[in-house]
Amino acid sequence: MAAWRDTARPARFFFVDYRAAFPLLLFLLHIRVWTFLLALMVVFCLYGLERYGYTVPVFLRILRSWLAGPRKCSRPWWRK
């Protein structure tokens, strides 16, 4: 019996996150070496993110913040 608190956990197949399903599906539909390497790279990248305690949305927010830089302008550049 699954408890209600388990409903917020992300779906996974063994240690593979559900976000890696698309590259794995791509590999299964188009079996080539490059699709296998792509799927393997995505799985290991997601595993590495999870190992450091990040999820994909959190990592993308951190990346966006890093790309935007420390200076945030209150007015757009075209209205100055």
C-alpha cells in the first residue's frame, strides 16, 4: 500500500529519473551508437545532479541566475 506522502516523489525506473525516458526512448526507436551515447550521457548527467542534491528545474534556475549575472536592472535597456 502506498502512503499519501509517496505521491510527491519523482517517478523512476531503478536509479533512472523519469526525465531520461525521452533519450532512452529515442535510443530504443533508433538504435545507433550515437543515440546510445546520448542516452547514457543524459542518464549520467541526471544522476550527477541528483547526487549533488539538485533537480533539473532547480539546476536550470541556478544556470539562468548565473547567466543573468549579479547586476539586475529595474528598467529595461531600451527605456533608459
